[in-house]
Amino acid sequence: EYIPDAEAGQTRDGTNVPASWLNLLMNKEHNFSVGDEVFIEQDDNAVYPEYDGNHMIQKIITPFIVEINTPRLGSSEYVGGTISKKSMLKGLIG
């Protein structure tokens, strides 16, 4: 599960987080790398459905937070969901 950052600068470890891009907070340490293609699917209580779909990890902020290539649209309450790494085999299978 992940949580879009509530406000700029709020992280578990005090890291300063800019508000211009969407940051996703995981409930456990992630294994994403910069450049990974991911698919996001939010739970039904999503405020910004624009966040669903294909994205790219553009920055690792902490072991729990990644930044994706999507502008942050605003604040919201906790929104759960899934973020999945796209398979490397996808391009190999017709």
C-alpha cells in the first residue's frame, strides 16, 4: 500500500520532500530503482483518479518513499492501493 504525501516536507525520517512531483509512501521497504516502470491502482476512496495507471520511478527518497513522474495534484486523506513493477518479460512475449 502507499500514501500520496500529505504535505511537502512530511516524511517518516524528517527528509525534506518537494511538493512538485507525486511521492508514494509504502507500508514496508520497497525494492524499486530509478527508471522502473510501475503500474498504480488506488483503492475506491481515491481523490485523484489521475494517479492510476502507468508511471516511472524518477527518484528514491527513502527506503519507504519513491517519487514518480506525475505532478502532485493536492492533499488527500490516506489512500491505499497497489504499485506493481512492470514485468521485463512483457516486451518479449507477443
